[in-house]
Amino acid sequence: MKFFVKNSGVNGERVGILTEFVKKPSIEIETPTAAYLTQGGSVVHLTAEVLAKVFTNPQLLWVPLSNSIHLENGLKAQGEGVAKFAGLQDYVTCVTLQNMNEVAQAGHFETDKVPLWTKHGKKMISADRYMDLMEVFKPDIILAIADGRTSLDESYKRVAKSVHRTANMLNTCVQRYKKSKELKNSCLVGVIVGGALSKKCEESIEHVLKHKEIISGVALSGLTDGTQESAREPLEKLESVFKNVAELVPKDLLHIVEGCWNPAVILTAIKYGWDVFDGSYAVKLSNLGHALTLDFDATKDACTSYLLDLNDMCYSEQFIPILENCECLTCKKHTRAYIRHLLNTREMLATVLLSIHNLHHFDQMFHHARQHIHSNTFDAYKKHVVSQYQSYKMSHVKSDFEEFVSQSPHMKKKTRLCEELSGRIQKDDNDST
């Protein structure tokens, strides 16, 4: 695989091309883009046939071992890698250790191993074992094994161990990669951790760049442990990490960000030259019954909400598409009311239809980002999308607070007294007349 920058913007944002995949020489993928989350090798909730209708061009697929390690024996028997095994041979696969959308279990570390939590329980994985699996999975892109399940609020001791453990495991991955005949068609990506502490992060970057002649890119991990709290880190704090790391990493390397991030975080990272993102956010929304409805026209004020919660009863009689003028299969054929009914009756079709829409809309966000980078208007586009996310977030924080206040015992008592007093005043007024 080769990566080259096609066009750069004024702040560091860039449009790049991923090309010359050994097993797929005709494929070219433009960045910034997302790698779509798979489970057992297949995109979550969608068959290969439906996926081909959602995307007419080949896409990047994100393959965490945590939900696909059980394929090992089948892949060994087949011998042609996870893409062919899943019937997605025209797609580009990127294998990593964990699904960052899942909450990390605390503890359970060893000196040269990290825990892999699967549906069958915990498995301790060493770098050698990880590379054994890579020789079986045969992905196009390999993210080196890393101790990256940390948040920006971790202690110094935990971050220091993460950086040290990740560096040692990268050395093993590089040695195995150089010797392996099975991985000659794959490229290796080094993982940077320690974002919580700038000095430790710089140490991690320095170690990864020692292998610059071998690796094809870098991946930034260690920003989230999968919890809701770590996903709500202030945008300014994450922006500082994206900016500082990007300044220290060579521009000719592919830049990948791990983590289930909202559009505001993603576009902020794009501003500083990050190219590929973990696409688990769209899956998370679909599982919650939510639909993305971003307005991409940066020349006018947004006239739609950033997100719809289709579990809400208010959509039960809205016989219109999720989003007007959306070209996805769901919006062309189905209504908000129908999807709300499916969610209410717990039909699996609900998540299928929401996945089709959310994957399409998520992809459109990157498509418009690339267009704005080409036209040097990315900053206005970013502000437009971020403002929609922040407006939605603030409105829900306010409503959640109001609900909390209204449900508190003190406020209930106060409200009841006010109602009683109001009733007495009304009675007195009636008696006087």
C-alpha cells in the first residue's frame, strides 16, 4: 500500500489517496474517510449484498480481533484471509486488537501481554500471538498490537506502563513483519499512546518513528477506554492532542485515529491532518435507535437537528423520510413512523434500516469534508457541523437538567405547594365574586 497527499488546506487538513494495494491494485480510496466497523468479518447489521448497495465504491473495513478472533480456525482452513472469507474481497481490511466502542475492563495486564475481551471471555495476547493471528487474517492494513485502552484522565503510572508495554510489543511486531512471507501483501501501522501526558506521548512517537522505514502509517490510540465519560472529553483537550501529535509525525505517513468519536471531534482531527477514523460511531447510533441528520450546506444556517431519536413517540405519525433529499435506500423507501414502529416492536429490521442511513450519511460527512478541503473552505464547513453538534448537546443537557430538577423530592414538594397555593387563591377569587 502507498499513501500520498493529493491536496492540502490552509490549517493542515488534507485530501490523500490510499492506493497500490498488492491484492487489490485497481482500488483507490480517498481520505479523510472512515473504516466501517465489522463483527465476525461482516459490517455490523448488513449483508455483503446490502453493503454493495450502500456503497458503490470499495471502502475500508475495521476488523477488531475482539469480535472476530473466533474465525481463526475457519480462516486457517480457507487460507485466503478475512476479506475473502467474509465475501468482501473487494474491500480493504484494517485489523486491530479492540473495538474502541466497548468499555475496557480494568486491570488484567501482564508484562508482555494485553487482555483481549471476547464473547468467550478474556484472552491474554502477546505480540507474537498477535502476529500469528495476522498471518491467518491476512489484512491489507495491520495496526500493531498496543496497550491503548486508556483515557485522557489516566494516572502517570498507568500511562507510563502503557507507553513502555506498547514500545516493546511494536519491536516484536516489526521483527515478525520483516520475516513473514504471509504478510508481504500487508502494511504495518505503528500505534502511538500516552496522549494524556505530553512527555510520554512524545516518547511513544519517538519510538514509533524509529521504525519509519518499515511502517506505512501511525495510529493514535489511548484517548478513550470506551466509557461515556471518556467520550465526553472537552473538544479543546482532544484538539490539543491531535495538533501536537500531528506536528511530530511526518506528513508522508498515513494518520489513523482510534475511538468512537462524534462528528465534532472527527472534523477537528481532520483539521490537523488526520486521515482515517474508526467508524464505530455510526453503529453506536444505529444500536441506540438514533439517526444522523446533519446539514452539510455551510452557506446557510442549519435547518435540521443533528440527530433524531426515533424511539420518541413524536415520530409515530411522521410519514416522511428520516432526512429530506437523502439518497440512501432507507430514506427512499421508508418513513420515520415506520422505523419508530420497528423500534417499538423490537424488530431487527429497525437497526438494518438505521445502519443503511447512518453509514451513508456518515460517509457523506467525509465526502463533503474532502470537497471543502479542495475548495479551501474546510474551516467554514467544520464550524458549521460543530455548531450543530454543540447546539444539540446543549439542548439535551438543558432538558436533562430540567428533568432531574423536576424529579427531585425537594422540587416535587415545592411544585405541590405552589399548586395548592394557586388553587386556594383561585378559590378565594371565586368566593369573592
